[in-house]
Amino acid sequence: MPHFSSLLQGLARSLSVGRDRKADGAGDGKAAAALRSSGTLGRGGSETFAAACSRRGEKGINQDCSIVLEGFGCQEDTVFCGIFDGHGPWGHYVAKAVRESLPPSLAGHWQEAITLASLIDGGEKRLGDLIVVANVGDSRAVLATKADDDDGAVVAEQLTVDFKPNLPQEGQRIRECNGRVHCLSDEPGVHRVWLPDRESPGLAMSRAFGDYCVKDYGVISAPEVTQRRISSRDQFIILATDGVWDVISNEEAVQIVAATADREKAAKRLVESAVRAWRRKRRGIAVDDCSAICLFFHSTPS
């Protein structure tokens, strides 16, 4: 169903933070069950269960935020999960503004896509087993699925691209728009985006909401959108900010969550593991904000 992707692409390009804010439902006054920041959602017999956790790092205000909405777009079988990582002096305001603006803006378009899907599919709407992932920036979504060897092992599958300016296609676009990409002498390996004639802003990603000073120089806000059906092997999905992924691998994250017997503590355990990894692996470097959402697909482990 490619129309889902095209609608999401168009919405992201036209989204204006802070405009057209409505209820968390789909514009008809019905509010979806919402989880912001740390906590759990979905204990009342729901087929899905979500746990979220966020920890402030050592750089000041926590610029991460997240949201989980049950019944998104007035569809009982639809869950919206979003995780947002701000940057710069006002990053925490931008992250929260996107968190509040994106779901209601998307909800109306989502209903249009559902209606179109029902027409194309002859009236059959199978949304409950569909994952649609849209990513801007360097937060990441990782799927945990059972391996094909039937031994019960759970493996990781990365669903998103970390949009860093050193990726060939990203760097090429930025340079073609007269932007510059290079590392600072004291940060080897950390590629940043700079204006043509100034050592500013030093953005460490190639796609982002805001950052208008470099939007004419190749930094874009268009997401990469993918979709797939949830199979019986798929167990859960992890959404986390780069504070987690900088020190925890995809496989490590999946194993940490899979080994947590109490699902309510899954996101907290992953975030706490990331904080410990920062202090162990990157001594002398300030711990970044670490946030994660764990969305489980089955009411009980399969």
C-alpha cells in the first residue's frame, strides 16, 4: 500500500510546528489514550503493550521526549509511537513542539489513507498487523524477531537509517547545495554540517525538523518511510534516541529487552544499561540523554 508512504512524505514536508493543533484523537473530539515520558500503556487487556523511559544526561536539560497513543486516528487497533531528540540551546522546546504537533496533524491524513486503503483492498482493512516507520534524524527503530532456525532466539533487524552527514548520498546532497561536511579536530569521526562561510551550526545529522539556517544548504526534513507486515515471529520494536544507540548495539538492545521478564521495566532497563555503558565506554565524556520506547506486539510472549 504505497499510498501510506506518499501521504506521510507529503505531510512531513508541509508540517509547520505549532500549527493546526487538535485533540490527540483524530479531530472529532475523541482523545486517544496517551503516554508521555516514562511509564507504561496497554495493561487493560490490550493486544499491544508499551513501556517508555527517559533519563536526563549530563549536558543540562533533557532534550529527549516521546509519546505513545493508543487508538490513534480513532482506530482501536492502531498505536502511534514517537521519539524525539532535540539539539541546540532550544532543542527541548522543539522536540516537545513536534511531539504535540505531529500526531494530530498526521491523524487526519492517516484517516484518509485508511479510507483509500479500504477502497483499494475491496473493503478489507488490515491495519493491526501493519508497521509504518517514518524517520528524520538519528534516532532509530529496531525490530526484534525470532530467527528462522526455530530455536527461539530473538534477533535484531534495524528498520531505519541513521541520517548522518557522512552517508554518501546525504553528504553529496549537502555539498551540491554548497553546505560543508567535516569533523572538528577534537571530534574525529563526528561529521557535522556547516554553512559555506561560517563554522556554524555544526549539525551532526543530515535531516532534522527546524535548523532553518541550513535548510538551503542540503539539510532536509523529509523522512524515509517504510512499511511491513508484522509476522508471527515478530516480538517487539524498540524506538530509542542516539544516546542509547551510541553505546548499545542493536543486538544488545534486543537481548536486554527480551531478557526482561517484567515488560513494564523493559524500557527502563534498556535506558539504565545505556547510562552504565556510557560511563564504562566513554569515560570523561558527558553522558547523553537516553530515551526508549518498547512496543510489544503480543499480549503474552509467543
